[in-house]
Amino acid sequence: MKRREIIHKSAIATAVAATSVACTRRTTAPNVKTGLPKVRWRMATSWLPSLGIFTGAETIAKRVKEMTGGRFTIKPYAGGELAPPLQVLDAVRQGKVQCGHTASYYYIGKSPALAFATSVPFGLNAQQQNAWLYHGGGLELIQKLYGERFNIINFPAGNTGTQMGGWFKREIKSVGDLKGLKMRIPGLGGQVMARLGVNVQVLPASDIYLSLERGAIDAAEWIGPYDDQKLGLNRAAPFYYYPGWWEGGPTLDALVNRKAWDGLPKEYQAVFRAAAYEANINMLSEYDALNGEALAKIVAGGTKLIAYSQDIMEAGQKATLDIFAENASKDADFKRIYEQWKGFREKVYNWNRVNELSFANFVTKDLA
């Protein structure tokens, strides 16, 4: 090759390389140009990492890191590591951690209206709950409550779908069989069961199996077949009831300390919102994919699958309506959210009776 030709080709190669480097700098280092800071957060949770419910926290952490090129990272911790599983709200409110992942109905002792952020008995299923939160004014009401009462902003960040009705050591045929029963069940569902004569216990996931296996409690509800089997509840009690009428579509929340939230760049706030939204949809999809197979395995292993009797369902519904009315008469926050929620529920029930229910009844009519 002639010397002049070598020089010419070398010059072209150098120019191409320089252009490539310039393009690479523009596309791979946006954070350097915008000056977005490095942020490190800790997330307290109410969950055991071995359970599917922990994926809500993991999804948020994973997506926040990916969408910020590693400049904003969140480390989720198991329940009990940074705060007791049922005290995540307090840890976030007090600023001990920047954020948490939990179920808002664990804290109805602080405000009964927080039940609506998760689920209430005979309420909304997961799709209806999301519709209320995202497009029916629900999230604005819940965020107002969290902001005014706890200096927290919350985001839906997981949903298990309609849950099961719990594990029982003996068969429950009527309301009378519930009286004196010791059962692990939180939220307004626990208050309803108490009205039906149940001795209600609120326990974190880590304590349920041993309490049930050793007889400290007679029954326990957790989530559904996939996670219940992981906890070993099918080995501790033989009777598995359905449906979990107190949790038709329970939402889990990402709670963020308001001062920590306000200190984030707007770009990071947008990323966190998007990550929480993804966690909310992803968890519901995952549980729907896993629970059917897990239920089949549990039943094949000897578990007796039983529907709640009509009288238990009716008694539970009546007690629920009584509790709603009592809370609304005593608590302004509960009344405000309940009245708005009730109006939305009527509309979405009427619509889903036409589309969802009619379709589901037809396509499942011949299933064994």
C-alpha cells in the first residue's frame, strides 16, 4: 500500500473513532452532564426475603438503580432488620429509614382509614382497587391522609390478588364454630372476625408457622398457596378455607419519608413512581401465575380445600357494614374516604357485573 493511501485511511479511521467517542459520551454519561447526585436509601420491609411478597421491594430497588444508571440506589431489608415488621410506618415517619414496604392496614390502630389503602372486607378486587387508586381518586385521598397525619407520601407497590381464607386445625362449618378460636388475622378483617367471636392475633410472617404448629393459635391466614406453602402452613393445619373475603385485592405500599422525598431531584421522584407502579403490576401478575400450581400441589398433598359456609359469609358482611358505619361516625378521615370509596365501588360493581362476572361465570361453568 502506498504511503499517501495509508495516511489517508489512517486519518479517516481517526475521525470515525473521534466521532464514536463523542457519541458515546453523549449517550452514556447523561448524569454527569445534568449533575444528578448519588443517593443511597435504605428500605425497611415487613417481609421475609424468601416470600414472593418481598419482590415488591426488590422490584423498586432494581428498577430505580437501572433507570438512574446506579446513581440512585435503594437497599431493601427483611422485616426485623431495620424495624420490627409491624412498625415500618413508624420507622419511616421518624426518619430512621428513608422508605419502607409494608401493608397499610397493619396500622389501623393509628388511623382506621388506612385500611382502604390495603383492603377492606367485602371490598374491591385487585383490578378494581387499582382502578380506584389510579383513576378513581383513591390515591389522592390516601396520600392526603398519609401526608397530614404521618408526614409520609405513599405509592401502591404490590398486590397479591384475592387471598385465601386461612388455615384451620379443625373444620369450621358455622359461625358458632368460630367462637373462642385463636386466629392470626390483621386489619379490619380481624375486627370482623372478633365480632364473630374469634380471639384475634396479629403476627408477622416469621411467627405464624410455629404459632400454628405448636397450638398457640388455632388458625391463620397469610396470602395464598404459593407463599403459604413456603411458610409450611400446609404442614401445620389440614383445612384450607376460601375465599379471603376480607382481602379481595390487597395493595402493598411503598412509604417514603416526606423530607427525604422532597430532597430528591424531580427526575428521581419520577423514577421512584414508575418503579413502584411496575412493582404493583408485576407482583399481581406473578402471584396469578404461581398460585394455581401451588394450590394443586397442596391439595394433592392432602390439604382439604373448603369454602366458607353461607352463614359465615353473611355474618361477616353484616359485621363489616356495622364497623364501617361506626368508624365513619367517629373518624372524619374514615368517613371522607369511605363515602368516596363506596360511590366508586357501586359504579365499578355495576360495570363488572356486566363484563367480568358474566364472562367468568360462562367460561368456568364446566370446570370440575
